[in-house]
Amino acid sequence: MNVAWSLRAANDLRRYCQFIARDRPKAAADVNKRLLAAVDRLAEHPLSAAKSTARDTRALVVSGTGAVVIYRVQNETVNIVTIRHQMRRPLKG
């Protein structure tokens, strides 16, 4: 299965890691690596995450990052919609 990043999700990842890097550059690099690896695994296991509150999406909680990857599976593509901190309000449908 293919993985496609929305512009929003790519920007979310960049901003999330930049925020962490202000105080902890090494941690930011680790978080970036973990998030990218988790998204890569979705290509093989697209239905592995729980269904999200937003319509037709799933939410993958990525251990050790404080982040949730929100994505949609459409045809043969995993579409990464956004990356959010776990403490933010859930997306609405």
C-alpha cells in the first residue's frame, strides 16, 4: 500500500519537531524518526490503528512521541491527514 502525506500533515510534523527542538534537539530528532517509522509501518498494516472520532479516519498513537497520526485509508493509499499532540481535542467529523 502507498502512503501519501497531506501538506497539512507534513507541516504538522515539521512544526511539532521544531517545537521540541527548541529545548531538546536530540529528542526532536528521535521523535521525527519514530513518527516517520510509524507512518511507514502503516503501508503494511493500514488498519492497525483505532477508528478516530473524525469521519472515516484512524488514529495511531505513536509511543514515546506524545503524538497521534490521523489518517484515512482510501483504495490502495494511506493518506496522512494530520499529526496532533495527544492532549489536543479530538478532530470532529
